[in-house]
Amino acid sequence: MISLCIGFCAVGCRAGTGVIEQLDESTGLTILSESRPLVFARAETRYSISGRDYIYLGPVETNRQGTRAYFLWVGMATTLDRGYLAPPAEVPDTLYIETQDEIFDFKLHPWSTQSPGLSDEPLYQTAVAVQMELAARATLNQLVVLTAEPATSIRITDSVGITRRYERWEPEQDWSEFLERARATVD
């Protein structure tokens, strides 16, 4: 159970903007994240006029006794009735982000495999309930580049090669506070 939140948030542990630092007592892992993820959406007008699939992206630093690792947390959500009107969503295996004339490709894995034993509490709270949490291993430098020129769209590809494009939903959100805090612990 994640039980400790150190005061980098504006109001409370999960509200507002800011950086959240949590200790997962069951693993001893300290987790640094933004308070809100970036939001990307994709309309499926053939199934619904207003229904959308969403991808939430958030930076994460894990710290296990001074050994730091960086990830993109990827939350998959939908307001479509998948499995009834729309076909079930396939599990994506690659995330592509284009920024600063560079394309980053990130292999995706279930979030639970990144730190076995981590609590089941979602890392980020989202407006639409996340149905799948994935992780993409990243470097701090990649996160810096992705913040310097935020992507306006992203793409995911599944194991059979189907690519889906998602457009930025909330353009004003960025990861600058997270990066400032993460860089301070590295320097």
C-alpha cells in the first residue's frame, strides 16, 4: 500500500498540479510522478459520436535504495462500449512519440511487471477509469526532450501491426516540475 506522500503537491496528495513522491511500503520503492498525466484521445465515430479512446501518459521515476529508473506510465481508457458495439481493444506493444524532428519508439509492458509486488493502487488518477496500465522504459534525457517540445499526437501499434493515432486533449499540461525534481536528485 502506498502510504507516504511528501509535500510537493499544491493541495493534497493527488489534487492540483505538482510532483508526488510516494513510498510503497510493500516493496520499499520510492515513486516520483507528476500529479496529472498528459491526455491523448482518439474518436471512433463509426461506433459513437462522442465516445473516445484515451491514452494517459505520465513520467515516473522509481528509486530503490538510490538506484533510479525512468518510465512513461501509459494508461489506456475508453468511453466506448468495447466488446459490445466496438471490438475489444488489442494490447499495444509499441508507443511512438514524434517531437523535435525525432521519433521515439517505446516498447510497452504491463506496469505490474516493472516492479513486482507494487501496490495495485493506480499510479495516476484519471477522468476516465483506466482499464490497462502499461510501462515504457525511458531515460531522463528522453523525458527532457519530450517536455521541451510536447507532442501534439502519439501512435500505438499492436502485435498484429495495427497503428492508432491519438491527438493531444489538454495542451497546457507539461512535465517541467517533474523534470526539475528528478534532475535535482541526479545532480
